[in-house]
Amino acid sequence: MFHRESGYFKTTYMADMALYPLPIARWTVGVLVAVFLVMPPLVTGLTGGIAAEYYISIVNIIMIAVVGALGLNILVGYTGQISIGHAAFMSVGAYTAANLAVKLDLPFWVTLPAGGIMAAAIGVVVGIPSLRIKGLYLAIATLAAQLIIEWIINHVPWISGGSQASIEVPRPTIFGMELRTQRELYYFLLFFAVIAIIATLNIVRSRIGRAFIAIRDQDIAAEIIGIDIFRYKLIAFAISSFYAGVTGVLYTYYLGIANYENFLITTSIDYLAMIIIGGLGSVLGSIFGAIFVTLLPIVIRLFMESFGTLLFTTAELNNIIPAVRLSAFGLLIIVFLVLEPEGLNRLWRNVRSYFRVWPFSY
Amino acid sequence: MSAAETLAERGRAAPILTVEGVSKKFGGVTAVHDVSLDVPAGAIVSVIGPNGAGKTSLLNMVSGFYRPDTGRIALEGHDITSLRPSQVAARGIARTFQNIALFSGLTVLDNLMLGRHVHMQTGVLASALYWGPALREEVAHRERCEEIIDFLKLQDLRKQQTGALSYGLRKRVELGRALALEPKVLLLDEPMGGMNQDEKEDMARYVLDANLERKITVVLIEHDMGVVMDISDHVVVLDRGRRIGAGTPEEVQRNPDVIQAYLGTSRGGAQA
């Protein structure tokens, strides 16, 4: 944060176009990677077995959410096409992987891309109306997709695996080692979260991503410079749904079970909240949003359990907490839309630009 | 070859863009009626006319936004009448807009890079990797964009978001984005609209340089008659959707129909 950009002279375009052109930024990323690599043993050492499993499980859920939020941000934040069906694409990925894993006994490195590709295929179909309709109307069309996919999964036993609409999947195995504990799953999920982050950063700074942003900012001008809008909207839907499908697969392996109840419309809205609170059209914002929205219910529960007893009995409290969670959620989305539409990412940038010239004001 | 010969030559070159008898109706309003136009390769052709004459509608038909009800548009002899705008762009026609249409969330450089879109190939997977061919392609096209940045003197602005730029600069960036496409024909819809005298002179110089150095044929819509008469090889006058005159700037200025419809007449003057 306390770094200056002056004094680094780039002599090639390649150096200028690097993801992290400044040495200090490369160091920061290096340190972050190191922290994430040593986190599980460190947490275990500090808190002991069971508590550590709990803490690491929270980080695991966040990493899954990061993948999904990145995918939705590519579609909504970068391309400007709204979707309320993101969770449905996750369920497509989840059930594709679960069926492949159970019926054909395929390992995760087959089921994971298969789930993503299946979701991408469905996403392209759902994206077709986006050529004709925009904004609210597209939102309703994707909402219809969410409900139709939910219904199909729930009512076709061949997909859903029977009356409970849930399929238990075997644990993922790497080099013969079965990933059972949260600690083992941590590295598995970290790997995919990092790949998703890097891939997104690269997509949005290259030809495809620029075309997405062009469509968002000025679709007429985008077309006039030779971008086939329909094609690129469908590509955006495909990429976004691929991410969603992978998220669904990761979540299924994380839980050990594919269940459509994890991918209802409320989940779609959770993900929309992540990218709105985090920052539309920002990779860092997607990460911030995923962390924030995942932690919020946990923090509210902790807070209510600590201080709520002053006002309510325990039984009352158990009824109140879900309501508080929902209202806090709604309130926060409104607050962000009104006060900081560009989200947490903007707040972070403000802090950075303040310290950029610190101790001077400009 | 003397300058006079060059100029005479410019008007006689084979047409690169031909518009044959195009018409366009919106409901009961005839925006453009049976307009024909030959644009010689390498020339600067201006389309003038009072407000609502159908100039922008004509440009919209050439660039593929409107499909003409009748008539035919051809680029280098190939019919482009029914192509979509993105396909027209890929064939080599770039344009700017009367109301600037830049991508305001992107930097000047990224706006220019978008102009290179049709010349680039990188797909989704290569983009995600940003390695090898994809990276080399980015660098190669970055170099072309830097040439345009130098040409239009935008060096200090390349990493600025276009939304934050002044009006005149945004017009210049929009011209840059169109030039980045390396078009055969450049359609400019009022590039000098809303500019002060200095900015107009700069813009006229850039248009002339693009035409002379980069060999780009220019079709210009402009209200500033001084600029039009100075830089055009050929002027076409529209009024209420119809073509009422055409020729060299001198011929057009002497044409009585044009004077009556456009510049105001002795009769109009008498009434005033």
C-alpha cells in the first residue's frame, strides 16, 4: 500500500502490459500466496483440531463462492447482461458431475470440466433471448430459466437420483489420496479458486474481455467497430455459466452430496449481492463480495448470540437470527447501491489512492 | 506530378464506395429518397444539407444500421447492402458518431485496441492463458495503437479513462478508434461539431493527414461550410432526403438549387 509508482521505467510493451507491473505488487501477491499456503497448519496449530476444521471450512466456502462470483461478474459486471439464474447453472454442473461420478465412476478431473461444459451449454441457450431483450426483461427471462431448471432437476429422477433429489458423491481423490478433512479440501479448492482468478484477470484484459466491456458501455459503437454483439453475449453467458457449473461441482464435492436445495433462487440473489457489494466489473470486487456475503451471516449469528441474550431468550433468538440476517442483507444492498455503487472495490481503491500520496493530500 | 494534377487525379479515381438509388422510409416519413453517390478511392467526399436532410440516415445505411428499402451499396464492387454493422466494419468501413460513442469505462488505449478487434484472433481459452500467441498478438496490436497515439498526439492520455476526457479530446479518441480499424473508408459524422476554432483546425489537419498519409477515403458530414469547402474533393448536397446537387466545392457553391435550399436565397433574404 505504501508504494510509489515512480522510478520504474518500462522499456517493452510486454512489461507495461504485465498483470503486476510493479515489483512491490509482485511481492504482495507472493506474500499472499505464501500466507494462503501455510494457513491450514497455522490455524490448526493456533486453535486445535475441531475449531480449526470449522475455521478452514469457512475459508473453503468463501473460495467456492469466489469462483461463482467471478463468473457472474463476467456476465453482469463486465458484459452488462443481468442474470438471476446463476444458481440454476450451478445445479446443472452439480448434477452433471454427481451423475458422472456415481453412474460412470469418473474421477473429479473429468466430472469438474464436464459439469462446467454442461452448464455452459445450457447457459448459451438461456442467453439467446439476450439479443432481443435487455435489462429487466432479460432478468425475468433468466429467472424463468432458474425456475425451469429447478423444476426439471426436481422432477426427473434420472437426473436427480430419486425422491430426495440428492446424490451422494464419493470424495475426490488425488494421487490415490482421498480428500476427507477440510484441511485436505482446502488445497483442492484453493487450486481452482486461484485458476479462476487468474483466468478472469486474463480474460478481462484481452480481446474477449474488451469486447465484453464495449458491449456494456456502448453496444452500438461496439457493433460499428466490428464486434458481433450476439456472439459475444453468448460467449459471456457461456463463460459465466462455465464458472457457475464449476462452482456447483466444487460445492458438491465439498458437501459430498448434490442437492438442488443449495441452488435455489435465494442463492442466485446471494451471488448478485456479492458482486454488487463487492463491485461490478472488478475481479478484486468479486473476491471482496464473496468474502463479505459469506461471512455476514456468521458474524450476525455470533453477534446475536453474544449480545442478543440481553434482550431475548435463547428460543426467541433462534427465531430472530434468520430474520436479522435477511434484513441486514437487504439493507446492505440498498446502502451500497445508494452510497457506493462501485462497491467494496471502490472503497479499497479510495484507501489506496489516499495512501498513494500520503502524507500529502494530493 | 504537380499538386494540381494530383488533385485532378483524386476526383477521377475509380469509386471505392458506391451508393445506388437508396431509399429509406420510417413510417410515413421518407428519410432518404433515391440517393446515389460515388466515392472515388482516396478522395474526401462531404455530404451536406440542412438539419433533417437525411445525412446521418445515409451514413447509417452505409454502415449497416439501417437496411435500405430500395437501392444498393457496394464497397470495392462487393455488395454490402444487407450486411450487419460488424460485418461492414470487418470489410473495412469505420465511422465516428455525431454524439461521441466511446467506451467510457475503458482507457484511451483500450478504446484503440477495440478498434483492432477485427484484426485480432485470440479466442476465449487463449485469452484466459494470456501466453504465447495471445500475448504476442496483444503486443503486436499495441504497437499499431501506439502509432495512432503518436499520430493524434494522445501520448499522455493513453491510460486515462475516456469518460473523464474533454469533449474535443473524446472526439479525437473516437477518430483514433476508427483509424485503428485501418479502414478503407472512414465515415465521419460531424467530427467538428461543438468544437472551437483551434480544435476544428486540429481535427481538419488529422482528417487530411489520415487521407493523405494513410490513404483512407473519407466521407464527411459537417455543418462548418468553411471546413467542408476547404478540404473536400467532392460535395454532395441533400435536402429533405433527396440529392439536390453535387460537384466540386466551387460548383456546389454556384448551384442555384443548393443556394436556394441550403444557404438561403434572395427570396428568403427578401422576406427576412
